[in-house]
Amino acid sequence: MLRYLLLLAVILTLGACSNTKYLQKDQSLYISSKVEVHGEILNAEKQDIRSSLSSKSLMTQQPNKKLLNTRIKVFLYNQKYNEKKSNWFWNLVLSKRNLEAPVVYDSAKTRESISRMTSYLHNQGFFYASVDASSKEKRHKTSVTYTVNTGRNFVLDKITYDVPDSNILAIVKAHEKLSLIQKGIAYKAATLSSERERLTRVIRDAGYYKFGRDAIEFTVDTLNKALFRNSLNPFEGFVNIFNENKGREKPTMDVEIHVKNPEDSANATWQLYHISSIYAYPDFPLNGNANDSTLKEDKRKYITIRSHQDILKPKILSKSILLRPGETYSLQQYNNTVNKLYDLGVWQFVTLQYKENKDTARALDAYLFLTPRRRQELGVNFEVSNSSDYTLGSGVSLNYRHINLSKSATQLSMSLNTGIELVKQPSEWVLQSREFGGEIGLTWPRFALPFNIRQAPRSNVKTRLTLGANYLSRIQKFDITSINLTYGYDWNESAYKRWIVRPFILNYVGVNLNPEFRDTTVNKNPYLKRSFEPALIGGESVSFIFSNNDLLHPRHYSYFRINIEESGLWLNGINSLVDAVTGKRSNVESLTRVTISNFVKTEADYRHYWRLNNHSGLATRLYAGIGIPYSYSSVLPYVRQFTAGGPNSIRAFRLRTLGPGSFKDTSTSAQIFPDQTGDMKLEGNIEYRFDLLRMFGGTVNLKGATFLDMGNIWMINKDSTRPGSEFRFDKLYKDLAIGTGVGLRLDFSFFLIRLDWGIPVKVPYNTNNKNGWYLSEWDLSSSQWRRNNIIWNLAIGYPF
């Protein structure tokens, strides 16, 4: 790995050399472009305009991309086509995606860019904008500076409607609060275009099947209705009309929205359409024939099923098709029906088509063509991994899934897994742990309840029942046996909001300690001793998830998850009931010989992502969690405690070695078995991600990252065996651990391998520096220091 990194460094150094070597005498390499924005607008608006004007659609000539201050792709292009390099290494690096021909400066493209930028600014409401360009050439390299003066942009004032059809007018007025055109907002041509699309959807959703977007036009002040047909510059030649507004602080314009009647007749109006008949083809193959005479027909109350074989029970299929005969045509109902059928998981493709009924005027027949998926899936996964607490890990998992059990869209899933962890000793490999487990689950596409619950069309309800068992053995330390039973519901409240409710969670944790490990490590730490006691966790949990990562948020989006879990409430009730029935002779705890765990645990995870451009982005995360034992319990169960450090946490510290608080375990057992846990956790991360190279013909993308992590875990109550471990507000700053580092990612599209190097910047425990700052302790020239302080993290997928 070091050899290849050194070779990459050499290539980057060579790439910094002149890229003008093969240019002709009258040619100049276009090396940079800059946009300077001036005008009476906010700095944030200037930044947005600067970013937009720098796009490829407006700035028609773009300089070659740079990596680490070098035009490495131009260098590689010259190596392939001018130097004619060809051997195993160059054939690996010189794929088409890694090459860029040198961009030769073209003054004609600069003039074209000025024209496009001016048109864009006019469409943004800056009707007095001007754009100039100046170029500088030195040593066959040219840089261009675009100077933009925006002036003041227009804002919308009076908004009126011209709708001759009273029914259409009522629909438009009913949704006016959601209009994208509001008084006082800055004029943008794109806003009017988006409002046209919104009105089209609203009117069509009300049943006007044939309504088209061309029926909506805008008039600005006294301009012609066809004003917006020129998408580049609709105001060219008309700017003088607005000269009277120049003296105003905020020049304004009036907008009139026209919704025309159909053009085929002066008196004609748009017609409402209704659903007539509904036909479903549940086993329709690709390139199938809807008029196949061999199809069996099954007429139901709402739908007619045409099929060769029974894929799904007719009752379930009918409930999943949200259309009903006699209902008004609805664009939203169209989308809801398609999404509902996809959510069942039975079909690979869902197509809904409407055709006008030949016998009834203004009636539509709906045809649903459904192409099935394979009913059963079988998979085997192999995994090889490395972590901060083991040298080599390997695992095998076997997965089986039936997606349509008993033709009811019920999914059956089963999995078996096994794995081991090995540690490299000077003379041999030593087995550190082994694990075996399995799980079986059933998923129903509805609320499995004795009573009906009204649900939204797009709620995508799932009822899940899972039973799993797992055995983990840390050699010469402990064996933990865990049995889990959960029952609950998942559903989408909206496109962005999801709920996960588990009213029943039962988890048995059995622990068997190695006598030596118990005497030398566990018994010396009361908190650790209580943590390793067998536990019976019985409770419930509620999770809420918000995520708006979709096409409507191309530049930045958020993810938020909050989870609340309680254990002991209903299990204590059963325990008291058994105790009363048996006359206090026995109860759940005495029968199972396991103590009931009583606690409340809350976690919140917020993430925000920015796409800076097509090749880089910024990811951030804030996490907070706390668990509070109550009643007879004094600690959280071991499996519910918080840990810090490792590849998905604070990467400059090894897994389970950080905290709690300012405590640092320097005992011999900690070197062998690092296992620090706590009752609460705070963590924050920020990571800058960027593309590096495409390899193997573009099938693998090499990406880079640099990151900053901070946080720690704490105890709620004071622990005499771990001084400084309790949480105190006045010690929060001192207790925070901070780490930074860099990383590489190999992105194979379907999965990602991540390698991060973390190094501590601030430690929570006592050092020679005030408040634990660690920068002065860095000794990168020492191999021993690097080995002890630079942490390697190898993992699958992004940390957040």
C-alpha cells in the first residue's frame, strides 16, 4: 500500500509540470475562471449567483479540473496520447474517465458565455444587469475574470387571475395558499415555470384528465402573453418598459395568470372524467398482450382480474388498488395506487394506463399491468474485516426469503450467520472470539390488529414479527447468549416521515464468565460486575425518522432519527400478577433466575449533507443518547450501554477505549480487553468527501475524505472505581475528545470499502497540556509514536 501511495505522489508531482508542452504556438491553455459579482444585493445572493454563473450551461468553456493543485488528468492524457505510455501500470491508470484533453482558450466561447449569463440574470429579475469579461495570458496560460453588475432585481406586487371557467377558478383559488407566486418575492422565470407545473397538477388531480400545461400563461405588466416562450431571454427588447421603476428602492411588477379554455371551441370548457372499469393483470409478462384470449377473467366488486395463474389473493389485490369505479379521475390517486402496489414487494414492474371508454362519455378505464418478481431468494454472504480490536475477522451468512407466502404478500425471512475474530501474536494466530446466530421473521403488508385502523394511501404499513438467537464467545473471558423476540409496526406518515413502533420487545441475555476473567477483571469493578449480570429486557420502543433525500433537494438534505425505549413496565406487571396468583411463592424472576431490567433509553441522531458540486460534498452528524435505570436496577444492561471510538464513531481512538469522561484505564486487562461503556453519549462529526480517480474502466471510483470527530461517553452517577467518569456541565469542554484524519474509499457502486487514518487532537484525560490538547505531543517522525497514536479503521460503508 505504501509503495502505491508513493507512486501516486510521484504522479501528482509530475502532473504539476507544464501541461502546455504539446500546444501549438497560437494556442493557450485555459487554466482558470473567476466571477466577480457587484450589486445592491445580499452577500448570500451574490454567492448563489456566482455559483450559478459558473455552471457549465452558462460558462460554456470550463478549465481543466485540478487535484491537489495539479491538472493530473491533463498530465495522464499527455502520457497516453503524446508520450504513448503503455505497460501494466499505465494501462491500469490510463482509463478514459481519468483523462482530460487540455482546454484551449476560445474567445468566442467567452462572448457566448457573456450572452448566456446576461440572459440568465434577466430571467432572475435583474433586468439592468451587465456582464463583462477580461482575460490575462502568461506563458501560454490564460485566465478569465467575468465582472457582473446585477443592479436591483424586481419583486412581485399585484397578482391576479384570468380564468373564464368558474369551476377551474374555484380549484385554483382553493389552492392559492400553496402558490409559488406570492407578493413581495423576487421575480424568477423558473418560479413562474414551477407555478405552471403546480397548477397543472392541481387541476388534473381534480378530475380534468385532458388539461394541459399549455393552457396556463402569464402576463407581466402590459407585455404580450407569449413573453416566456424564449427560455434564454424573454425580455430582450422589452427592458425599456421597466425604466419607470429605476428610481424605486425595490422595483415591482404585476403578474396576471391566465388559465385558458380548450382551443378547439370558443365556448368549450374543460371536462371532468370519472373511472369506469378497472382491469388488473397480476402476472403480466414483459411484452405481454392485454388481449390474450387465454387469460382467465375473474370479476370482483371493484376490479376485473385477468391472469393465467393466481399470484395474489383477489381480496388483497383489490384492497391494494386504491382506484374505485365512479370516482373522479385523480393524478394523486394514480401515484398512490402505483406506490401501494410496489410496496407489497410482489411485483418487479407496475404500470397503470388510462384509456377512454368508447361507450361512455368522459369515462376512463384503468389498466394495471403487473410483472411479478421471483417468489423465493437465496443468498450467501462472505465477509473479511479488520478492526482496531482484532487483526482479522471473517464471517459467513446464509439468507432465505419468500416474498409472497400463501399468496398474501406476507414475507418470510430466515438467516444464519457465523464468524470469528483472530489476533496476530508474534509467533501464531490466536482465536479471540467466535459467534453464531440466526433469525426468522414474518412481515405482513398491513396492521395486524383485531380492529381496523384508518391509514393514508401512501402509509406503506408493515407488521413485523422476529425471533432471533445469538451466541458470542470471547475466548477465556465470557460467553453471552441472547434470545430476542419483537413485534411491531412500521409505516410512512408522509414521503419524508416514518414511524417504527415496537409495543413488544423481549430480550433474554445470559452470561457465563470465565473464572479467571471474573476474578481479575469483573469483580474488581462493581459497575462492570453489575453490567455482566444476566438480564431480562421486556419493554417497548418508538422511533421517528425524517429524511428528505430526493430529487426535490438536490443540493442539501437532512436525516433525523429519535428513538425512545423503555424496559420493565409491562414485564413488572406480569411479574406482580404471577406473584399474586402463586401466593408470593414464585414470579417471573424466580422462575427464570434472571433479574428484570428497568430503564429508559433515548437516542437522537441528526445528519445534514451538502452536495458542493458533482465531485465533492460535506457530511455532518450530531448524536446524543442517554439511558437511565430505575426501580431496582442500578445500571443499564451491558447490551444497552454506550461506547465510543472505532470506525463508526471517533476514529482517532480505538473501539471501546475512550472514556467514560476523563477516566483512562491503564490496567493490564484494559490492554487485553478494552471495554469502556457509559450511560450517556455525545458525539459530533464533520467529513469532507471528494472524488479522486476512476479505475478499471470506471467501474471503481477512488474517493478521498478528511474528517473531524469529537465526543465522549459518561456515567450519570459517580463511579468510585473510575474517577472522573461522571457527567458534569462544567467539565464538558475538558472531557471532549477530538480527533482528525484522512481516508480513502473504494466505491464499487453496490458497496464501499473504507479506510480511515485517525489521529488525536485533544484527549479527555490528563496530559502535559492544559485541557488535554495533544498537538504538541505529535511526533510523526517516530515510528513507535505513529504505531501507538495513528489509528487505522477498515470498514464497509460510510460512517454516517
